[in-house]
Amino acid sequence: MTSRSRSISQTEELAKSVRPEDEADILARTEAKLHNDVHVHAFRTLLVNVRMLFRMMRDETFSLAWPTKAMILGGLVYFLLPTDITPDFIPIVGYIDDTLVISWVVKRLAHEIERYTAHILPTPL
């Protein structure tokens, strides 16, 4: 099994085990990591995608089904894990697997992301 497959498999397991009551804690930890982790700034796409998923979860005016929320939260938990497939403390290399996992979540939820983008962007006249 490749490291990408292991990362995705781990994310799927995390998504299955996450509970609605875990949501606030996961989002708070994600927000802290986005603001405090200097190594993650090397991966612009990772940050853009994590911020988008984070905003989708936090936006009280946007509705998501629980399976979609669980997929997002599973990806965010993987992002938060310091010792995942490639430990985050390894400069630059440590975020390759996080980038793969978050990109996979974004691809799986492309329709929901399009729906969210339409929700937040003003309607042209």
C-alpha cells in the first residue's frame, strides 16, 4: 500500500469515527494550527484548501449534511495530527501527505465546494 493510500485510508477511518460533538474542538484546533504553524506556510494550496473547508464548517448560513461534515472533519483531524504518515515536524516533507489528504477531500466534495462558493459570492447583476 502506498503512503497516499495509507493516508486516505486513515482519513476515511477518522471520518467514520468523528462525532458531531467533536466538531467544535476540531475546528478550534484547526484554527490555531492555521495561525501558529510556520512550516505549513510552504504549502499554499494546502492552506487555501484547509481554510475553505474550515470556513464551510464555520459558516452558520450554509448547510452541510453530516456525512459531508464528517469527511471534512476527518481531513482536518489528519491535518492536525503531528505524527501522521509523514510527521509534520519534518520541514516541508512533513506536509506532503497532509496536502494529498486535503486535496482528496476537496476532490470528493467538489460539488459541495462549488455550492459553497456560489453561496458566499454575490450574485452578478
